[in-house]
Amino acid sequence: MIAWLIALPVLVAAFAATRRLLRRRGKAVLRSILAADAALFAGALALLLVALSGGSAQADAATAAAAQSSGSNSAALIGAAIAVAGASIGAAIAVAYTGAAALAAMSERPELFGRAMVIVGLAEGIAIYGLVVAIILIGKS
């Protein structure tokens, strides 16, 4: 999380500088940016290949078994995170639309408050479904 907080302003500044340079100089800057991107891509690819190569050759069977079991556990945790994130985003979109419509309806007829809150609550229930799926996934790992 902290890495993103540090990297995000750097990325925004780099984007702004690149855009400013592209407006002034054009093709020469574009070529240098493409060369830098190609070098970064090659470095990332090399790092990925080293990470996927299997680690040290002197790993014993216990370490390999622990790595295998943690791999299946990490897949369940990633699936749980995706379930919660997707359900939360969906609930946020649903509450945005239903909440706006509920406020518009209540401004005309204040007696609709109870019905409007039920509809907004049903939209919020989508996030709880994602949480239940995440608990089930974590429980099976």
C-alpha cells in the first residue's frame, strides 16, 4: 500500500513530463520514451523469469511441500480478495444509483422514506454476498 502511495505521484509526474516533452519535441522524444519502455519491459521480463525459475537448487522436500501448500492457500486468498473487491464495487455502483433515485423520490414525497431505504439496503446486500463468498473460500483453504 505504501509503495502505491509513493509510486502514484511519481507516475503522475512522469506522465505530465512526458506529455509536455511530446508537445515540444515530437518524434525524438517519442523514440527515447519507447526505448526506455522497451528496457523496462525487458527488465521486468527478466525478473519474472528469475522468479518463476524455481528458486535455489538446494531446497529440500519439506520446503517444497510448504511452498506448494502455501501456493494453494494464496490462490484462495486472491480469490477471496477478488470476490470482496468485485462485490464492493458492484454495491457501490448500485447504492449510487438507488440512493440518488431514493433522494429524488423523497424530495417529492417524504412518506417514501421507508421504501427507499429498503431498496438502498438491498443494493448494499451485494457487498455482503461477496463477503460470504470470501469466508467460504478462506474456510476451504
